[in-house]
Amino acid sequence: EAQVTQNPRYLITVTGKKLTVTCSQNMNHEYMSWYRQDPGLGLRQIYYSMNVEVTDKGDVPEGYKVSRKEKRNFPLILESPSPNQTSLYFCASRTSGEKSGTEAFFGQGTRLTVV
Amino acid sequence: SQKIEQNSEALNIQEGKTATLTCNYTNYSPAYLQWYRQDPGRGPVFLLLIRENEKEKRKERLKVTFDTTLKQSLFHITASQPADSATYLCALSTGGFKTIFGAGTRLFVKA
């Protein structure tokens, strides 16, 4: 089954404790992206990756890091989480289709609470 | 500044009627626009994509229109059913790798 898998689904952590949210896709997609979703603000793009070892900032990259060492994996790293990073996070992947556009497949989400 | 607006108020309609959701944008020249469905606690699911040179797209009971002059897309669900109740998101891309999402409109279909 084609899917994007995020782990963990739920995470409560303390301020300043480094954490990683993993994302893996089995569709051989070139493009992967991370979003956060907050009430009233919709999905905001954090980082995206066009292919292995190629990443770029989205609209809200501050406080986050990513890496793309393998095509299937795109982990999101919070080096020093703060309470304003409490949010619902989604990973997405799609084929490149830069100009023509292609549908994105989303993971099931990770609800992060930073206290 | 660039902005995408969807009606933040929930839309309540009766089963069997047509639901129409609106997506307006400013300061964009999108190459394409997408609509997604999102259920509570779940990730968005792709529904339809329409490109800048297309006026209308259909898929079963769904229809999307795209008016680049009005800077507006309309999303229609005909013969709506309670199972159509969800939040619907529109998303724009200018052709690069960035995608901008609206905040979504919540649809309730009453039996």
C-alpha cells in the first residue's frame, strides 16, 4: 500500500530536549515536505526537499532542521524545542512535477506538545 | 502580501444539496490549484488539481472552477451526503516546489 508514515503519532516533551520526528514514504517520490498546522492558520510549510541531499526552507523554518540522506526518509529535527512549536505536524511526498503539478500524499500526522 | 482566503465559517447544508466552497487569493499567479479533504486528526487527502489554463475540472460528484481574472476557485460537491462532512483545503503553487494552503472550510452535511 502506498503510504507516508510518520512516527511518533503523539509526543509530549520538555523545552530544550532535542527530538526527531521520522517520515518515510514507499512511493519512490522525489519531493518531500514538512508542514505544521495550527488552528486558524492552516498548513504552513517548514522545509521541503526536491531530492536526496537537496533541501530548502519553506515559510516557517526557524527552530527546525531536516536532512535527506535517502530518498524514502525525511526526518524533522527540533534541536531545542520551545512551547511555540506545539503543533500538529504533517509530512508529505509527491513526484516532482514541478511545473505541471502532482498530488501530494500526507502522513497521518504527529501531535507535538512542548511544555 | 500573498494571501489565500477560505471562508472560515462552517458551511451547513442539507443532504442532497450542492455544497459550494470558495477559495480567493491575492498577489499570486498560481500555476495550479489543488483541493484536499481533511478529517479530524487525519492528514489531508488529495481530491482535484486544476491548472492555470483550465477553467473547470470534474471528478464524480466534485467540480472545481478556476478564474484567474477573479483570482478565485470554487469547489462544488453535488448531491452531498453526510459522509462528505469534513474540512476542505485549497492549495496554490506558483510552479515551484512551494505550496501554500488556505486555512480550510468546515462542511457539515445534515441528513
